Amino acid sequence: MANTFKSAATGSTTAVTTLYTCPAATSAVVHAMYLSNIDGTNDADISVSISGSANFTTRRHLMKTVLVPADSTLIIEKPVNLGAGDILETKATSNGDLEVFASILEIT
């Protein structure tokens, strides 16, 4: 088994946006996610979900419409296990206010 550390990042958009897709014949563990509101004035909400594989044919939310106050960062430090084909997604209430970074361990 090979272990490879990966990073994934995206900016916020009001459409569902792919943050990370777990490759075929691979499993992954999301160790932490950092959701930063870079707008100094306005709060924004974010949703984080998983879809895409046989296990997640329907989008399943890890977080749904969670407030990230202006000029602050929300940190999720609980591991999330992903299987081959799982897609980690984000969706925000406003464009450009949030940045998302994930620390991921891929296992092949």
C-alpha cells in the first residue's frame, strides 16, 4: 500500500463545486478542512457534501448551510473516509467570500 498526502482547494461559488475526487482503486481520508471567510464585512454560509460513487448516488451532506462569520475560519478536524469515485463538494451562499482547503491522505 502506498500512502500519498494531497491538498485540495477551491473558492466559493453558489453552484455545487468539486473540491476533490477520490481516484479509482484508491481510498482517501480527509484529515481536516479549513473554511475561511475572506470577506471582511459579510458572513457567508457553506455546505459540504459527498456524491459520485455507488455508495453516494445521492448527494449526502457533511455540513448544510453552516455560517462562517466574516474574517474568520471554521476548521473541521474529524476524519472523513472516501472510497473510489467519491466526490467532495462545496456550495456557498455567495461567490468569492469563502476559500476551502482540505488535507487528504490517499491510500492505494
